[in-house]
Amino acid sequence: MSDTLSPEQRTAALASIRHEINGVDAALLQLLNQRAALSLEVGRIKAGDSGLIFKPVREREVLASLVASNTGPLPDAHLNNIWREIFSSSRALQRPQHVAYLGPEGTFSYVAGVEYLGHAATFQPCPDLQAVFACVHSGECELGIVPLENSLQGTVGVSFDLFFSYPVFIQAELFLRISHCLLSNAQSRAAVKVVYSHSQPLAQCGQWLRTHLPNARLVPVESTAAAALRAATEPDAAAIGSHSLASMYGLDILARAVEDNPGNWTRFVIIGSHSAHDSLSSHQRTPQPGFCGANKSSVLFTLPDKAGSLAAVLMLLAEHKVNMRKLESRPMRGECWKYVFFADVECALEDPEYTDLVETLRNTCNSFRILGSYPTGPQMDRLGMDEGGV
């Protein structure tokens, strides 16, 4: 129909629509301020409460309800993105939220944190993952963002080890699709003599690097942002990292999507000093019809050194119809030839219905600790933006 309109009619129609949009924007602004006032009131009521402001189960319920009610044309993905920033603002209004991450700014951990927790949080860079755990444990930061495993390169071992050393808890998880860029100020790829990056991205791009830069030295550094900083100061150096690092450090993008496998995802977890389940109401702890809260748990346990001890744990889970999604052993620090097990299971072990199972597991294991019960994380596909990783 718009094709039949004269230029004057199109101008008038657009002016009318823009006037309506202005009215809708004004109404949205009023509603957002009304919501912000309610968030401030929640913050006043909770003043002095040491519990976490971040409530992933509650946020997941709100998003699920909104998506179920959405009749379009606003896509569900856009709705989710909008409300993540609304949640971020709401949390910051209740109490400033400091989030520790493997810095400096521009690392993949930073990108993951901003994507999930929104731009209203205050992100605090840390020199290494141990510092992230320490900041959360001490209360310096309320939350931390930690890479746990990659779909191609496997687990980030240091993260698992630090869970054994620090009494922190998993609040939530997210999965971020990974795409890497080759960043440099060199005139061409042929001029690159050395490539810096975190060890995981170097491994994820190994075949591409051997094919296109066979003579370049590959040097692992503490983060992709540190790699970009070195590439920015060395004329024959390059870095592997997110495209966002290019503008941050004044680098050119010599190649995009240099990862060997496009099906490349990293799982991140958000950690806090308290169990998320402890701050839920009794109603929230008991699943209701349509409930979409915590449905996954992570645990750490050690076992007696005798035949069948691991089988006994697996049998207990099977008898209670609990599916195990992941099981990994790590050497126990300071104890030669002894191991600690990390497992993910498909249930909320902190729910009262699993009390007997948890008690039996504690009696079966030498030690048994629930790291957290939380919602299965969203898959955040930013492939077109070249973001993600460790």
C-alpha cells in the first residue's frame, strides 16, 4: 500500500507514526520510572540484608512469563535483551552491584558478564581467576564471572580447583558462542611474527594458525585483553580475541572467525558468597506447575579409597532418577594420588524433596558439598558480533 502513496502522503504518514512513537516512548519512560521507584523501595526494605540482590530464579520466572504473554511483533530474543538491562538497572538501584572478572576490560569474561548481568553492574577487573574467587569470598565483590568449560577444549581446570579452595556458590550459568579475530597493527598477516592470546583461544584456533601463520610464535598470556595490549605495542605482533578489543586498543582486524570449529561455546558460571537457594521463599523452593526455576545442581565430593565407592554414588542418583550431566575428577591439592570429583546433575538438590538423597550422599562420601542449584543457562549466540570465550 505504501508504494501507491505520493511523497507528500508518505511524509504525512511517517510524521503521524513518529508522533505515536513519541507518545509510546513517553508512556514507557513513565512506566520505567515507576518500576525504578519500586526497585528503590525494595532496596530500602532490604537495607542491611547481607543476602544477594541477584535472583536468577526470580528473573527467569519473570522472563518466562513475559515470553509466554508476548504476542509480537517484538521478537522474544529482543524482549529478553531489553529485560536483562531492566533487571540490571533494578539490581543497581537496590544496591550497587560489584562483579569480579578476569581482566582487564575487554576479556571474554567481561563480555560474558555484561551480556548476562547488564551494563548497570560495576565490573571489577582481577589479574587472575584466584583473585576473582578471593574477591567474592571476602565480600569485596558480590558476584564473580568464571569460565568453567569450553565445548572444544574441555574444562578450565583452575576454576574447578578454586571451588575446592574457596567456599563460594554458583548462582547461575550461561553459554556463550565463541568467535575469534586476529588483531594487529601489522601491514598484513605475512608480517606477523608472534601471536599472543590466552591458552584456550590459541588452542581453539590452532589449525587456522598453523595454516595461515605457520612461522609465527604462539605465546600464551593471562588474558585476551593482555594479548591485545602487547599486540598494540609490538609492530610484528598479533592477538587472538574478541573484535571489541580492536577499538579498545587501536588494532586492525586482519581476519575474522579464525576458530577451527564454528560449534564453539564456553560455559560461564556466576558465583556468589551465599547459596542462591538460601534466600528463596518457601514457595519458590517448591516447584509449582509451570515453574522454571532451579533445575540443575553442581556438587563437589571426595570418596573413600575402596572398590565401588564411585559406583555407590552413581547408583544412588539412578535410584532417585537423577540424571548426571557431567562428572570430572581433579587431583586434590596437597594430596598425592587423591582426587576430588565435580558433577552436574539435572535437579535442584537443595529442594526439600532431595533432603534424604543428599543426606545419604553425605554419609557415602568422605565429603560432599553442593556448589549451587540454579536454572539451566541461556545460550547467548553472538556469532555475528565475534564475541565470547575465556
